[in-house]
Amino acid sequence: MSEQSTDAQTSATNSNAVVTVAAYLSLLAGAALGLLALAGPIATWIGMADFRMGFGLLQIVNAWSDWVAGITLLVAIGIFVYARNKQLGKGGFLAGIALVGSVIAGLAYIVPETFRPPEGTPAIHDIATNPDAPLQYITIAPLRADAANNMEYGVMPGMEPEEHKRLQREAYPDIVPQEFSDSVSEVFDRALAAAQSMGWEIVSADAQIGRIEATDTTFWFRFKDDVVIEVTPTANGNGSVLNARSLSRVGRSDVGKNAERLREFFELL
């Protein structure tokens, strides 16, 4: 074998080694970000870390995952093109490995993005259809004994209740009492069915007074948010009006989740 052939073979071997390393590094980078995205919520679930630490990890993931997803995708494409040109037998496999890393990094980017509030979302965690006379929690009250957030509407450190009302009304002008031409009993039944279909834990449901109290658990961090609903006759007695309130147990800002929950509930009605 000539010296030139030996050099060419050595160069090809080295190039193939670089391609292999690049593929596995892409997979490793994507998997690391994926595990980091899951670490925050899981640590919070099992009580190993405060939710603030969990959000901190998601911020790190959010800052890097889109870049890693883009770079590893380019690596996957580069490996595929190289493998076709050099007729590398395991090129498709290596390109697939790099692509898996890109997909995982992309999914890791999506998780923190689900917590990004829409523009203009206020840092509040208590939403009521009637801020001037918010519904009060009764059955759920004992369950919130250790909750960081109190049950007084608009009472937050550094914020007056009137400011809280203003922020809610500006951000969520559609969160208002819901009026129906149907009877109280009919609307109550629909409200209970809607709450159950949304997966809420029904703590109490009293058809006689048209009142429901329930707890909703968020998906990623398993936050407990409490909902109270009350259906009463309209002033003229020709229909009914439904009021509701959704309150987080922890966190100064709910990133818009309580309003989103009530909107979904109203749509189901």
C-alpha cells in the first residue's frame, strides 16, 4: 500500500472519529438539558428543593436549549451530508443520534416556555370575577393552613388591595360574573360537570346553595390552586349568575394561570 493511500485512510479514519464524537456529544448535550428541565419539577414534587430553585433550573435550560437544539440539528445535517459523500456505513445512525439530541433540547426549551407569561401579565396570584366582593373559601380554608399565600383578596406584600384590583381588571377584563338565562340548578350542574372534566379535586359541592370548592393541581410543579364557585339567582329572578375565584397557594405571580383556568372553565359552561 502506497504512503498516499495510507495517509488518505488515516485521514478518513480521523474524520469518521470526529463525526462519531460530534454525534454522541450532540446526544449528550440534548439529554443533559432534558434531564435538567425535569430535575426542577421532580425535585419540587418530592420535596428536595423549593419551587424557586426549580424555576432557576428552568431559566438555565431556557437560556441554552434553543442554541443547543439549533447547533445539534446542524451537526445532524452535517453528519448526514458527510456520510453520503464519504459513503460512511453508519452515517445514518450517527445523524440519527445527533438528531435525537436536537429533539430533546427542543423539548427542553418548550418546558420553560410554558411558564412564560403573556406580555402584560401582572405579578398577582388571586383572580376573582367580582374583586369588590370576592368569594370566600370555607371548606378549603383548613387545607390552606400552611399555604404561603393568604386568603384575603388583594393582600400582598408591597401592594394595596385597590392596586391589585386595578391590575386584575386591566390584565383580565373578561374575568367578570357570568350570567345565564338558565336556572341556578341547571348552571350548578354544568359548573360541577365542567370542574370535574378539568380534573379538579372537588372538596365540596352543595347544590342547595349553589356552591363548589375545588383544588386544581398544575402539571409540571404540582402547585395547588384553589377555586370557589357560587351560582345565585339574578336580581330579577329570570336567570342565574355565576361568580368564581381562583387562588394560588404559593408564589407571588401565577404567570396568568388562575385567569387561564377560569377562562377555560367559562368556555366549558
